[in-house]
Amino acid sequence: MKKIIIAIDGYSSTGKSTIAKRLARALGYIYVDTGAMYRAVTLFALENGMFTTEGIDKEGLLKSLGSINIRFEKKKGGEDAETLLNGKNVEDKIRSMEVSNRVSNIAAIPEVRHKLVEEQRKMGEDKGIVMDGRDIGTVVFPDAELKLFMTASPEIRATRRYKELLGKGKEVTYEEVLKNVSERDYIDSHRADSPLVKAEDAIELDNTDMGKDEQFERIYNHTIRFIEQLG
């Protein structure tokens, strides 16, 4: 079958990454977690004291952008790639609430977005890729053959995220997670550079009342039909 670019956008905690990983495995495509890239930059800023009481040391961060190397690597015996920041595996660290509470602010910096978008476009040059994020179908790959936009109610998304964090042994409250989800929604949708919006030609999927298997089957079956129609 013909290889295409599949762009999956949507709000935080809608299961974009889970669906994208599973879809990539089923199709034999490469999966790229763009959210992990922004989280990695956020972790770098945290570890280098770039968050101050006044905000972000934007000048210091921009001077350091050239020294930030992000790549994905499969661990032995695993199917999914993990995030490496300057050669160190940071997969667990970038999923912390500390990073979650700051990543939207880092992602709103135009220079950071421009650097990472450039890297993301290089990853899709040979197609056969599934990429998820906030602006994949609108900015990174506006000509992607298939675009999906995932959404769900804030309460459902907060519940999913809360259970995920508890499962990882994190000490958080549901109220804290819901506040984080709501704040990220606002920042992502209102930033001046590449705000979160649904592409005009994207297929919207509200998975508020869907289980993981149901939404995957819907997306997978649609994708196969779509590719077959391309010939």
C-alpha cells in the first residue's frame, strides 16, 4: 500500500499518543511523539534553572537551543521508542506534573516551535509516519494526506490522566490534574504562534464515551479504507 503522512492533533490527555503508537505499529509506520519533544525542552529548562519567579529565562533558553538534541530510541525488546535528551533517557521525567505544568508555556515560544517544527518535517520526508501533537495538520504537515482531531470533555481527560499518574506512583490530586488540563487547553488554544485548532479537512473524533479499543478500531478501519482509495 501507498505510504502517507498521518497527522493527529487534539487536546491534552485525549489519548493521541496511545492511538498514534498503536496505529503506527499496525501499519508498520514510524511514530513521532511531538509532545515529548516539547516536554524534553521543558525538562532542559527546568534542570538548567531557566524558570524563575519572574517567568522563563527566554534569552537563556534561546541561546541553549542549539545544544538541545532530542531523539527517539527503541529499548531492547520493546516496541515503542523512548525519548532521549542529549543522550539520556528522560521518558519518565518528562511525564511528571512539574513538566506538565510548564510545557504549554515553553511550547508557546515561537523560536522553540520553529526549531522543533523543522526537526519534525525532516522526520516526515519519506512518509510512512504517524505524528501527533497540537499543530501537525495545520502547521507541520498542512498537506498530510490524513488528518485526525481528537477531543473529549475536560473531566474525562483529567480522570484518565489522574489514573495514569497514580499508576506510575505519582502523588497528585484529581483537582490538581483537572486544573492542569484546563490551563493547558487555554494556553494551547490562545497562543499567538500555531494555536491548537482543528484543520478544516481533519476528521474529528470525540472519544469521551469511547474505550481505547473502540476508538482504535474506528481509526484503523478508516485509515485502511482511506489508503486503499488512494490506490
